[in-house]
Amino acid sequence: MSAAFVLTLALPSDAAQITGLESPNSFVGDPAGKEYFISNINGDREARDNNGFITKLDPNGKITNLKFIQGGVANILLHAPKGLALVGQILYVADLDQLKGFDKTTGKLLVTVSFPPASPQHVVSLTDVAAEPAGLLYVSDQQGNAIYKVTPSANHQAALLIHDDRLAGPASIAVHPKSGHIIAVSWDKGKILEVTPEGQLTELESNGFFTGRFQNLSGVDFDRWGNMYLSDQTKGKIWRMTRDHRFHVIAEYLLAPADIGIDRANNLILVPYHYAHAAEMNGLEAPSDGKRKDEKRTLADYGFIPPPPKSDPEGAAKK
């Protein structure tokens, strides 16, 4: 691709572009919408190189500390940080085979949780962490096709919730705001799966021959109204699934959107661009009855404007 098209907001005051990152993977904000954090792999996704770092941003999306938490500094081990979750004062980070909790103000390491392999054939490769309202944490293991449950109130005890090949490489997880079930998106097969707190798995949306919308799903989150947002890193698209299970592409021609987040307080979407070493935050559409049901929606309805037309055939994406 000769140029990367990024999200463009209709209201410039709500948009922020962040540059100078290193293979950003996950982008989250605190529930009050007052600060944001981005995980930077900074190298190979599975390398134990101790050079990963976490970037901290202010309410406007400006970097306040590029390497707020940094592997190799102050006795911190941080190899390839991926998924993030904020619970109270603790920022949880999925880092290879460990879940680490840091003080979100000082960056001090507070807790380290290790996980045994879900099967002898796979090493643990944690990709995401999600929190539910009661305080439990769920952690996805992409290579092991597993999801773990962590109980912070019980000394962060970890237990295997589900190990099932049907998870097909769970790259990202989120807790559904209404049902409390875990929603997992598949990297290997582009499926959307639902797991109950008891570990029962069902396929929420298939991705078969006739419904092959997705290729490699990399992120999932919900807005305050219960709409689901999905990022497809390989196809460079972000999808919105409404509560009635209707799908809309709200942005495309993106350069490797990774594990997206939704700032529900400010109704913003947070998008890290893995290979562009950048990230962006933008506004989202609020539900409205302003349009007739038969009137076609455009990207502007979701806070975005479409990318400009390609000027010449050389701008086609390379495979």
C-alpha cells in the first residue's frame, strides 16, 4: 500500500493522532476518560527481549510519558506487552506467559501472575485481558486456544476457564456489558465467539464461505449502548455490529489496526496501528433517530469521513 489511510473525525477537536510508538498493540482509557495507555511490543511478538514499554497519554491524547513503564528499567521485566485493562488503580498487562499489574500513577509493579500451559503441545502466549464489573479478570492465550480466569480478591489466583480448539486463536476478548459473557475474536478463522462465566462456548457469528467478512480479527470492545466494535488487522477494517446483529464497516484502508479500545465516557474509539507505529483516537456515532430507516448511512454517521479516492492504480494494496 503506497499510503496508509487513517481514521478522520468530523469534529477535529475530538481527534488525536499519536506517533513515535513501537509496534503498538493495545490502547485503553480509564473509565473516567482522564488518561490513556498504549502497549508497545517494540520487536518480535514472542521475544523475551525485555524492551517492551507502556506509553501514557493525557485526556487530549498527548503523550505525557512515552516510556512510562519500560522493560529493563527499575528492575522491570516487560518483554512483549499486548492486551491492557484498567481496574481501579491497577493497569494490567498481558506479557507473554505472565499477567502483570502496575500502579497506573507511579508505574510500580504490584503483582505478577503466571499461567501453566493449557496443553503440553503449546507454550502460553497471552494476548489480552478484560475485566468484568465484579472484579474478575479474564485472560486470553492465543497459541493455547484458552481463556483463564483470575480472581484479584483471592491473591490473583489463576484458573483455566476454557481450553477449546474452536477458539481458533483468541486474539482479543471483552466482557459484554449486558450479559457479562466473554466475547472472544478469532485470529485464525475470523470468528466471533461467546463464552459464559462457566466456560460454555458458542459461536456468536460465523465466518464461513458465504459470510467471510473477516480475515484476522485483532480487537473487540463495546460502546456504552452495547454496540460491538471489531478490528481486522489484515483487511485493515473496523466493523460495528449493532445490537440487532447488523454489521457496518465504519473505517477501512487502515494500516494494521490492532487491539482497539472504546472510551465509553467520551464515546471515542482508540486505534493502535501496529505496523505504522502510531495510534489514533476518534469520535463515534451516538444512537439517533434522525435518519429514515430507508436512508443509507455513510461513514460520516459514525464520526468518520471516507478516505480520498486513489489517484492511480499504483495505490492498490499489496498482498
